[in-house]
Amino acid sequence: MRLPSKRMMAAPKRKVKVWAYPILTLFLLGLGFFIYCHPYSLLLVLAFGIVIWLETVRARRYRRRLAVSRSGESICTFVEGFNCHQTDTWVLRAVYEELSKFLAVDGRPLPVRADDRCCERDLKIDPEDLDDLAVDIAFRARRSMKNTKQNPFYGRVKTVRDMVSFFEFQPRVNDVKPVA
């Protein structure tokens, strides 16, 4: 018998590779040297930084408004959009919790809906971030990420419902029992 989905293991936290710090240091030293040699380029760097900061503020405000409009929702309202007798509850919980955690606003998970569009208007998740999320979701749902190109939903994931269907078609990995 399989464990209930609420007892599934959390996805492992990714650690920064050791070689990332020297590369970041070299990049910052190079940027500092470039600004030293070309002092007017500082204006360009500052303008670029301001644009990035404004986009971050705009995205945070959008997610706050979205969280306020969905204040009473939870995983229960998310699951209502699916047939629980035919859909793996592990996949449902893994998709909901990983997306909610990724989209968190001020440390509070953002409730997601089955019909939310992932990359476009609703959730606005970068496709590269979606790929990283897929690895975490697959780990939690105990689904394999091998041979994804044979999956009928490969390249067609537009909504959260499509994401659940994608993982439904992925083969299961042998269950690993969590340490109690």
C-alpha cells in the first residue's frame, strides 16, 4: 500500500556549486575594471540595475494582488478541478506545493488553480524555471524524468492542469519510504 500524499518527502534543496563563487567574483571584478576604464558606462550599468529592480517590484506587486484575490483557497480547492479517482494524488500534491512555494509572496505560498497559465498571463513563470520545478515535482511525485519526449504533453504544457497530465504520463519510480 502506498503512503498518503501528505507524507511525501520534500524535494532536496539545491546547493550552490563551489566553483560558482570564484566565477561570480571574477565577473564582479571584471565589471568593476570595465567601469573604472569607462566611467560613463556606470550610467548604463545603473540604468540596467534600475530596470531589473523595477521589474522585480512589479512582479512582487502582481503576486501580492493575486494572493489577496485567492485568500481563501488551498490545496482542497485546487484538487476540486480534477477527478481524484483517476488522477494520482501524489502528482496533485507535488504540483500544487512546489508551484505554491515557488510563487510565494513574503514567505506565504501563493494558491494556484488548475486552469492557471504557467508562462503567460497568470503565473508568469520563466520556462527555464519551469524546467527546474519539473525536476522537483518529479522527485516528490516519484515520477521519472527520462524519455520525456515520448510523453504526449511534451512541449504542450500551458496550464497547471497540463502539468499534472504531463506527470501522469511519466513512469513511476520505485517508492522510497521516508524515514519517520
